[in-house]
Amino acid sequence: MDQNSRRWIDSATHHHWLTREGLALFEFHRQARLASGGFAVLDGDGRIPHGASADTMLTARMAHSCALAALQGVPGAAALSEHAIRALAGKLHDEQYGGWFGADPAASDDRTKQCYTHHFVALGAATATHAGIPGAAALLEEAVGIINTRFWSADEQAFVESYSQDWGELSDYRGGNSNMHGVELCLALADVRDEPLWLDRALAIVERLIHRHATPRDYRILEHFHGDWSAWPEHNADRPDDCFYPYGATPGHGFEWSRLMLHLEAALETRGRAVPTWLFTDAAALFDASLRDGWATDGAPGLVYTVDWEGRPNSRRRRHWTHCEALAAAAAFLQRTGEAYYERWYRQLWDFVNTAFIDRARGGWYQELDGKLQIDTTEGDIKPDLYHAYQATLLPRLPLALNLALAVERL
């Protein structure tokens, strides 16, 4: 790239392209609304499959995404966010013990209480609260209360993973993924609730998972730990493709962590707080390591899903969210440093997404492709999630601080 070229993140035309793509995604995912409450997975044509039921994570992410669209001024978005909030306060909520099921209990036997799910309920409620969505503030209060009393461990300075339905049994497992999204939630709550203590929690989590664990492992992030936080690198060794608990390192999470670390750095600086020097250093190294391990390491274009602990490709699937997080991270580093290196990757990643993932014929983005960039037959032709793709059209245009919900209003 010519050093004198105008950055895409500063280009009005690029901003217009991002807006257009974001609106197209939003219109496609409107169709995920269930008349009975909540939101369900869409097939590749944008239809709800027969017999589909509400998914709590998806519904919470739609509460968040639709609230962001409402803040942007998209007609009908507020009503969709409210629809999600009603389901989270109703059919997806455990009236007996409190907290949230992972899915509509009428259609699922799983009654465990997952930290990951609760983080997204709180995130959706926080964004919807800022957008003035009815019912969101009460939902947020309950969600934050449960996260404080059940999932945040003051002794561990991190989030625990899951409980039995009645909260009587805590799992002997700690997860990197749920704690990563815990950092995302902490950043949101610090701004939406104006509570700086959440930044302290975010920094403690990053120090544990990245600075202490990933740094000495060539910035390959451990995803799995025993309940005492001893490393569990061989967990799910036979399941490198698992959607939430895969074996090995996940380059997509490396990008996501690196971006969140830049947001945390900016949030601390904005509040006049001390920022450890390792925060940026580790974030930049993490971005580079994720490219090293992920990009075309199996000989085909795009980012592989997982690698083993020597960096060899484990799962060659190309998931759309991995690329969303990579390009959002590239934009964040470009904003933070101004270096042409990040501009080159930002352009290259969007070019790949445009070619491989955006379905111009039917709408939406492909969820997952195989190593030959065809629809992965195991996952199937589905388009379940607006969250990652929609945020990828927003983040490159926003400052590193304030939080997403507050910053979107200024677009």
C-alpha cells in the first residue's frame, strides 16, 4: 500500500459501504423474530426452519444489535430489541431459581446456568437500556446482580463458568471464552452504568489470561482451565471444531482479545487511570501471532479456525466471525498506531469477506465455510448470527472509547 494512500477508515465512501452492508445485514436478520417470543437461527435463505425455538444467546445478541440499530436511527429496530428483552424477561428466564436458560426450556433439556449466556443477556440489556428500550433497565439490574453474586469470583479475579440450575453445583472448569466476553461486558458496564470498578475487573482478567498465560506460550491463548485455574491444554483434544469449547488455540479469539485490550487501554486513559505498559505490547503481539497462526496456514486463503500448540492447523473451517474480529482488530490498531501494516490487513480482510462470506444472491453472510471456501456440510447452510458481522460494520468508524453503545450515537 502506498504510504500516502488515504486510509479506508477515514474515507466517506468506505463509511457509506459499511453503512450499506450493516443495514443489509440488519434487514436480513429481522426475519429471525419468532412470533412466540425471542429469536431463532435462520437458514441460508433467511427463513426460520420448521420447529425452531428461541435461543437465549441469539436473542440477547439481537437485543444488543437491534438496540445499536435503534441508536443509529433504523426504523423498527427498537421494537425488535424490545421483543428480545421481553423474551429474556419471560420464557427464557428461570422463574424458580433466577438466571437464564440457554434456550427455550420447552424445547431444550439443558438447565445449566452458563456464564457466557449471562454475559450476553447483560450486554443486550445494557445496550438496550442506553437506547431507552422498555424493560431493559430492570433486566439489566437483575443480570448484573446475578453476575456479581454468582459468576464474578473476587478470590479468583475472574469469572467462573457454569452452575447447575439451582446454583447448588459449580463446575470444575474455567473458560477463556466466557472471560473474554466478560471483558467485553465490563467495558460496556463501565460506561453505561458509569462504574469504573468494571475496568479493574477487565484488567485483572486480561492480566491472567493474556499476560500470564498466553505471553509465555507464543501468544497462543489457552481456552480451557481446571477449576483451580491450572492449565488444561488437552481439553476436547478430539473436538477441534467445537463451536464453543474447541481444542487448541483459536486465532479468532486472539484478534478479539487484542481489540478488547485496545478498548480497555483507551477506557483507562479516558478516566485518568494508570495503564500498564504491557497492555498494548501484549495486544500488538497477540494480533501478530493470530495472523501467524491463522492466515492461510493450510495453503488456502482465509483464517483457519483452530491450531494446535505448535501452530499447525487443526480445524480448517473458515468461520465468518473470525474474520470479523480480525478486521475489527486491524481497524483498532490502525486507529491506535496509524501504521500502514494494519491498513493493509484491514483492506485484505474486507476483500476476503466480500468475496467469500457475503451472499449477494440470497442476503446475509455465510456462517461457515470449509477449507475450499464452500458451505461446510457439517454446520450446514445456516446464517444464525447478526452480532459479529454487524459490529464489524460499526467498529471501524468508532473511537476506541467510549463503549460501542455510547459511541454509535455519534455516527
